[in-house]
Amino acid sequence: MKAMDIARVAVVGAGTMGPGIAGEFARAGCDVRLVDLSPHILQQGMERLAAAQEVLIEAELLSRQKAEAALKSIRPLTSLETACDQVQLLLEAVPEDVALKQRVFRRFDALCPEDAVLASNTSGLSITEIAQATERPQLVAGMHFWNPPHIMPLVEVTKGKETFDSTAELLVDMCRRIGKRPILVRHDIPGFIGNRLQYAVLREALHLLSEGIASAEDIDVAMTAGPGLRYGLLGPLRTADLGGLDIYHTITKYLLAELNSDTSPPAVLTELVEKGRLGAKTGAGFYEYPKEELNRIIRQRDRVLLGFLRVLREEEAG
């Protein structure tokens, strides 16, 4: 099976990620079934998808005609049996619990055609463990979209220990078909690539804050106005190439030993969690989030990300 042959896709889970992912497949011309046990969650998911498409329309990255056609090609369902009928690719987007994912993959395996590819949107759980719940581990892989999925181009395709090369190649090609920028994670490691890089930075940021070296605001500015600005286009390894590997080699000799290497959450993070300051979703974390301020931050984030996305598309086209 080739990526261009995939016509029927099921996305299971209409929470944070599922609707946006369904929209990506739909805009590529697939017949998509979006599945959730809750009709209410399904309705909310379709509303969020419509709102996400409006953002793309306003940014002139999507035509209204194509957006309307995509919505019409998505079928919201509460029946997993109906969703799995004759499906060619199923992508799971349920909560990050390996036991739950194993249970649902066991059902997918029983209900889907025997040649259907089963993918998980997990952000870092073991694909090998998830695949063990099926009789087709060779056709199971990770397909991790990043949030918000209608904007972020990265998709991490991860092989389990038994995943066929052809399965991973199919998913990489499918990502390209839907306009994403896929990477292949050759070995099933916790956190894959993106989250390992993200959490390496977060660990050092939390250490700097804990030690009183800088404020939360200044630590964030150090990233957004410094290396983060370069990483949006170049990445850390090309940045090192451009800076000179001899210079980076010299710096690593003294700096790596000074970086934080904690293996458990620092007190500054644990205390916030214990106080119920969980970030934007509770109105406070490292920062305070009045409703209007939160809406402004999200609008600003999306505007900047859409600008980056436009540059990336121009780079690929040119």
C-alpha cells in the first residue's frame, strides 16, 4: 500500500489532539472517521476543528472552499466498530496511559482489516509495548503530531522493535502527503526526539530558576530572543555547524559538567503542582493567566507560529 492509496482513515479520541489531526487528513482528501464514546466531546471537537480552520483561512494558508470540503469529509462517530470497517489507517489519540492504549489497540486489532496500519499519537510511551497488545506488531508505529496540530509541522514517526520498515516509510510518506514535516525515530526510546530536546531545555530552565540565577521572565526571554529564534529554522546541530564545531567542542569541555543532571522534578515545580498552580488551565503557574491575557498569549503564539509555517512552506516551495 502506498500513501496515495490511503482513502479511509479513523482517528480515535476527540479530545485535545484528535480533531485537529482528523482535519489534516481530511484536507488531504481522505474520508475520515473521528471517534469518541462521548457525543458531547465529539461535538466540541468538531467545533474546535472548525475554529482551527478559520485561523488557517485568516492566515491565507487555507481556502474556505477546501475548509468546508474537509469538514464534510469527517464523520463523527461513537461506534468504534463502524469506524474500523474497511479502514486503511487508524490513528489513536486517547490519554497517555499505556494500559489504556494497550486495551484500545487490542480492540483495533480485532475490528480493523488485517492489513490496516495502526498508529499511536503518544508523545513518548513505548510503541513496542503498545504493539504487543496486537497480532500485527509489524503494522504498528508511532505517529506523534505536535500541538496545535493544524499549525505545527512536525510529526514523529517511531518504529517499535517489530515495526516493518515499510510501515514506517508509509507513515512518513503519508505525513508528507498531508503537508507535514516528518522525522523517523529509528529506535523506540522514551520521549522520542522532540520531547527529549524540550525536556533537556526545561530541566536547565527549572534549575536556573530554582537557584535564583534569573527570573522566569528573563529565562524565557533568553530562549525566545536568543537560541530559540535560530532553532525555529536551523535546529541545534546546524546552528553548531554555522557557529564552528571547534568552538562548540571547546565550550562543551567546561559547560556540560556544569549543567543540571537531576532525575526527579525540582522543588520549584513540585511546589507549584501541590498548590494547584498547574499553568494556564488553572489560571496560574510560573505566571498568572487572567482570561483575557491567556487569550492574548494564545493568539500571539498562533500568529507567530503561522508566520514560521509560512516561511517553512516558502522554503520548501523555493
